[in-house]
Amino acid sequence: MLAARYLAGYPPELIAQAEQLRLNGRLGEHLARRLPDTHEVRSDTALFDYVQALKQRHLRNAGPLNFVGFDAKLRVLQQALGTHTRRTQVQGARLKMRREIRVATLFRTAPAALLRMIVVHELAHLRELDHNKAFYQLCQHMEPDYFQLEFDLRLYLMNLENPPVGLGTP
């Protein structure tokens, strides 16, 4: 059951409902109604500007970002939709911290709300490294619908990975 992999930890009734929507070919339609807005963030430069605007609005005192971009190597199957990396770099006698955010390329065409959710998640790692209570509170501060969007993202990925059978697929 595909829904069980993406929706593990959710109530069984909700998993069954999502699987039924997928099998009936209505999951994509449901997501299109819930997430109708698209975005124009298609390049690394546009993504950098988008992330910087969110960072400036919610995390002014956080350290600077050295790189923000789309990454084709990030794979859904490896449970990585975005990454936040920190590494030290030696410059003479000083150490500098380089912070990078990479977002999976599938978000170039994903609904705007899902891109925002991933960016918010990665920005929250600037303050909180672990996925703890403070981390999720920060995510919710930056995006009040964070948990609903996380669920919608799981449905979106489920629909992308295995569209319903018998609807014109070869």
C-alpha cells in the first residue's frame, strides 16, 4: 500500500481515505483544489531571492546564507526534499561558517505552498538543528499551516510516484 509509506504515523482512517482518492484517480484533482497557486521560482537566483525574503521577514538575526539552489541529486526515495548544510571553511587564521540550502528540483513545478513549506523547514534549521518541539514551533511561526502543508506534500509525493492505474497510462 503506497499510502502507508508516505503517511506512516497518521490515523488508519486518513491513510485509507488518501489511498481511496488515489485509486479512484481523484487525488490529483483534490490536490489541485487545495493547492491552486503556482510560483515563478524557476532558477537558482530566483530561489535565493525567495529564501532571502522569507529569512529577512522571520529570521533577521540568523547567519547569512552562502548558497541557495535547486539540486537534481536530492531524491524523494532518500527522504531528502531539501537540505541545510553547515561547514567550516578556513580562510587564513580564521574559520568561516558556510551555510547552504538546497531544494529538490521537483519543487520548480510544485504548488507555491509546498515550495514555501520546504523553504520554511530548511530555514528553521538555521536556528534549530534537530527536529524537536522548538523546531516545529518555529516552522509554525513562519508558516501557520505548516502541518497541513506537510500532509499535503506527502499526498503530492504519493500522487507523483504512483499515479492511478487505468487512466491512460501505458
